[in-house]
Amino acid sequence: MTWVAAVARLRARRESGVLVTVTTVRGHAPRDAGAKLVVGETETWGSIGGGNVEAVAIDRAREMMAAAKPEPELMDFALNEKVTNRHGVQCCGGTVSVLLEPLAVVRAVAIFGVGHVGLELARILARQDLDLHLIDTRSDILTEERLGVLADAVGQVHVHHTLLLPEGVLAELPRGTHVLIMTHDHAEDAALCDAALRTTHLGSIGLIGSAAKWVRFRKRLTTEGGHDEATIDRIKTPIGLADITGKEPATIAVSVAADLLRTFEAGGN
């Protein structure tokens, strides 16, 4: 498997990893500059030459993966018999520098309802390196022509068309997915709020709408849904930054995106 495919596999599995690259070689070494190794939690792909260099790099990579905020790191190795190594002697005679680059688990966001605000929000979030899930019950909302504005997305966009209420998609979303509920139908929104609170692997849950809407929803979640106050408080509403009050779809989308990015910066994964 190529290193590119290995990185893609880690992303698809939502697993952290480290990309290890031989940056410089002086004298003789097992591999030339540019050789790469991908280190996952339990597997590795590729090679930077084996022996002590590779073993130490793997050990350090897994230490980095366990750290809260790992940073790229450069390691130097002397390949001669005079050096005491952790994993045996390598006496090729040269020196090697190796760069370790953390590969974080990408964030995931799900937008339920891709109407005017939802599409504007998708346009903004698609410019981020994340997995973006777009869910709607209306097939005409998810046409290739309408979603063509996302063609230059940096992130990976996943489109889900559901014929009935879209709660079933919640169980399929990756662990830690941040959910934004903004469908065209308040009944759909209410059902999604209830289902999201019952789905334990999600990240934050946000609901678009007015204070009056939330009063009705909160009462329903308590009386019909049987949720306690602490559970209901998982839902943030209204979403967006309070000091941005414009009601144009693009303005609301900017506000919601900024609020979500602030959640990311605060360590919301």
C-alpha cells in the first residue's frame, strides 16, 4: 500500500497517525531522502529503512499520537557502531534526519437540512479540512447542479438523501460528529433533536430557530421524549454568534460557521 493510500485509510477509519519522512541523508543510509512511513495505532505502512531508525521513529510516533496536541518533530540519527541505540546497531556510516508529522483525526460535521442557510453553511464548511455530511429528505435540494458550488471543496462531502425522517442517518455518522439541525420542517427538527439526544456517540448538537420554537421543543423533549434537563442542555440553540443579528442566509451561515469553529478551537474535536 502506498503512503497516500495509508493516510486515506486512517482518515476513513477516523484514526490518528504520524507520517514519517526521511528529509536528508549524508553518507550511506538504508533509504534515500523522501522515503516515507505511515504509523497508525496498531499498524505501519511503508518503510524508512528498518532497523533502529525505523523502530525509534515508530516508538516516538506512537508517543506523539498519545499527546494532547502533538507538533511536527525532527529526529537525527548517526548510523555507526559507536552509537548506543535502543533497537540495535546500524553502521551504514551516514547520518539521517527524519521528520514526524502528526495526522490528526479529521472533524466531522452533519448538516440536516440543506435549504438556503444549509447550503450557504455547506459552502463555508466545505473549505475546511473535515468530513461534511449533508442530509435532506428532498431530492431536488441535493441535485448535482445545486451542489455544484461545492465542487472545489477542501473537505470530503458526503450526501445523504433520505425518503423518510432522517434520524436513521445519525447512527451512521462517525463518532464525534457535530450535528446542526436546520430542516425545512419543525416536525423533522423535533424528531431529530429527540433522536440526537439518544445517540451517544455524537459531538455537539445545534438547532436553528427562535426562542419560542425552543420553548415548544424543550417541553416536548421533556414530556414526550422523557429527557432530563441535563440531557436536553446538550442542544445549543440558537446557533451562531449572538452579536451577529443579520437574517440573510449567507450572514446566518457565517455566524453559525464561526461559532462552530470556535467550538473546534476550544477542543471540541
